[in-house]
Amino acid sequence: MLGLDNPVHIAFLFVLLLLVFGAKRLPELGRSLGSGLRGFKESISGETGAAQLDAAPVATHAASVATQADARQPTGAASSSS
């Protein structure tokens, strides 16, 4: 059989992925894949999740705070000590 219906095939695939990507990178890869699939599903259905709608003002606020912090710093005022 060539399908993934056998648990030995799934275990072999998991071990192979673990060897290729490493233990630290594998959870990050899974999150990234899940996020990509979720975004694809939302773009096809045209719906947005409630979590996304709640996070949008926070991201906008964080960007405005970062812009304000950059504006407060003097440009070209490097302290030089000889």
C-alpha cells in the first residue's frame, strides 16, 4: 500500500521530517502550515475570524506607537567621544 492509512507509514514520515527539519523547527513549521491553510480557507470563503478582527486594532496601535517613538529620536545626533 502507498497510502498513509498504515501507522508505520505515518511514524516513518514523522521521523523523516524530524531528521530533516530538526526538533526546534518542526513546531514552527506546523504553526506556519496551519496559519497558511487557515488564511487560504478564509480567503476562499470570504469570512474573517473573530480573533483576527480583535487583533487588528492592537497591530495598528503598535505600529503607531513605533512610528511615534521613531519621530521622537533626533536624526543624525550621534554622540561622539574621543
